[in-house]
Amino acid sequence: MFTHIIRMQTSVVRRSIGYSAARFAAVPKVDDEERQPSEKVVGLVDAIAGLTLQEVADLNTALKKRLNISEVSYAAPAAAAAPVAVAAASDEAADEPKEEAKKIQTEFTVTMTAFDAKQKIKVIKAIKANMPDMNLVSAKKFVEALPKVLRQDVDKEEAEKIMEIFKAEGATVEMK
């Protein structure tokens, strides 16, 4: 009974807005029997099931951009999605060999720990020249209060350059 009413409403809508039957060919039928998905849909499901969590996040972002979907926050769907994400993560962890995640350090701290007493003046001049907002007096105080941080949160290339400069002047420098 309800199926008949829905089909009648669909045909009325089609005629009123001028769409052909071909336009609505992809509309799923409302009936009690279970539909079998097409090969295309099965292929998509298999491809999505094989994605990593990062790839799923990238897919989500790409689809939102492509389909112009704005961010909508609902507590219930997020709570319902959490067990799925945990299950996917556990499946992924079971499939791949356990590898310890190595953290790659990208930011370094360069510290001056000591200097050659004979080269103290050169080290003070190097501090004054390479440290922002340092005058001669503050550079002298800096050198006399070692160990001190020369630069903090710099990339490896810059940290190595700083180390070379101060080692050439007779300072002992560490990179952490």
C-alpha cells in the first residue's frame, strides 16, 4: 500500500518538475526485498575498506570539497562513528606488522656548554654578531653564565650552521 503511494507521488513529482524517467532510474525502489549492490558499489566498498585511517581522512576532505559540504557537528553521529574508527584502527594494526613509530625530530635546540678560555673574546664577539638584541656587555654576561641556549626550535640545517660558527670560534656547542 505504502509502496503504491510513494510511486504515485514520485510520478507526480516527475511530471511537475519536468524530469524524464531516465533521470530517476537510479532512485532506489521502496519495497521489502533487499537490493544487491552493483559491481561498481562493491568495488568502491572494497577500495574504501582497504584504506588507512589517514587515507580515509584525506578522502573525507576531498569529498567535502568536491561536493561543497560544510562542517556540521553532531554529538550522536560522532559517538556512533567512534567504535567504527576504533575497529578500523584495530583491523589495520592486525594486518600490518607491528612497527614502533619513530618520532622524527624536526626542531632542535642549540646550547653552548663551554668555550676555550684563550678564545673568550672571539666567542663573545660571535655571540654579539649572531644573537639578536645582544650588545657587548650582554654577550659577555651570556658567555660567563654557561651553559646557555643559543637558539631554540630551529630546523636541523640552521642548527648545524650555528654549531659550525661557534665551534670555529672555540666554543663547545651541543644540539638536542
